[in-house]
Amino acid sequence: MANKCEVCGKGQVSGNNVSHSNRHSRRKWNANIQVVRVEENGSVRKAKVCTRCIRSGKVNRAI
């Protein structure tokens, strides 16, 4: 499970680079995934979480 948010499932998406002459080549956009310490059921563990979930408070960060 590389580069995927454990909370919302957001991951990598793909599309095209489009040049000025309208040539297309494939490219990828990676989600902004951070490894943070979260508290679940009284225990602390590390989780890969996207910054949107961190900012909106969907994870309970451990201190």
C-alpha cells in the first residue's frame, strides 16, 4: 500500500502532460502523504495520511 491515505484512500492519479504543440505524454500526480503518529484505541502507531485529512481533523494525532 504505497502512497495511499489510510483514512480516505486518496492516492496517485494519472493524466497527460500537454505541450504547446499539443503533444501528449503520460504523467502522474502523487497525493501529499505524510507519516504521522496517530492514537487509536489508546495505542500510538504511525500511519500514512494525506494532508487534507490531517488538516480537517479526521485523525487523532498523538503528542
